[in-house]
Amino acid sequence: MKKYLKKTAEKGFTLIELILVIALLGICVTVTNDILVSLIRSNSKTQVINEIEQQANFVSLKIEKELRNARIVNTPLAAESGKSLIFLTRDGATIQYDIDTTTGIMSRTLNGGTKYDLTSNAVPGGVVVSCGSPDCFNVSGYNPQIINMNINFNQAQPTPTSSYTGSVSIKSTIVIRNTY
């Protein structure tokens, strides 16, 4: 038995055994690489969708909260119709929301003062805001006043790939409490 072990140890590995080990290692590395690439893509897609949903939720909740405190909603000028919303709060403040269709940025103005951007279209993590059909804001009725919001939030990326695209649509109907 000792003689057999000594002869086997002196021989070493054959070329076929080495090729088999290298082939198995290659298969393991390839499978592991595919799994890692898939995980990274999935994580990136999830981050993109979360960013869009966060910004969409922030904007819609802010508008809805302020509209619940509104006294009256004014119909914007014809040039801004559908892309602007102007209303007067119970405390007498005038709030205006605008969507700039060229830049895709949504802004808020308080009492005709400084305009603050609510969204950003900067490329990692930004969104482009656009109107749903037909308008972003539609004011109907007088007693009570009803506001329909139809806003789309899309990923701000010049050439989105199929695995990194995302969009959220906000469709909401709000009845102004102080108008009925």
C-alpha cells in the first residue's frame, strides 16, 4: 500500500485533470458573474423607482395638504391653464404651483415672492414632471370646487435604458372644504 501511494504522489496531476478543474472554475466564475451583474442591475432599478416615487409622493402630499386648507382656488390665465394652480389659504396667503414643460421642474410660489423648485431634473436621481391628459390641474365646480390633478413623474435621464426607466402617475381629486 505504501508503495502505491508513493508512486501516485510522484506522478502528480494529469493534463485532463487540470483541464477539468479549469473548466469547472470557469463555469463557477461565469455563473457568479451573471448573478452579481443581475443583482447590481436590480438594485439600480429599485433605486431609480424609489427616487421617482419619493419625489412624486412629496409633491402630491404637499399640494393636497395645502389644498385642504384652501379657501378658494382661482382659475389661472389661459396661457398657464392646466399647468398652474393658484389658491388662497384660510390665513390669506396666496400659493401658486407651476409646472415648466420645457425643463420639467415643478415650483411653488408663496404670496408672489420667490419661486422654490419642488423637483429637480439633475441626472442622478432627478425627475421630469409633465402633465397627464389633458391638463395637470383642472378646476371644476364652484360650490364645491373640485380640483383634479393628473401629473406624471419620469426619470430624468437623457437616454434611459430599458432596465433603468421608471415613471409614476399621480391622479387625484380634491374637494375644497371651504367651498361647500
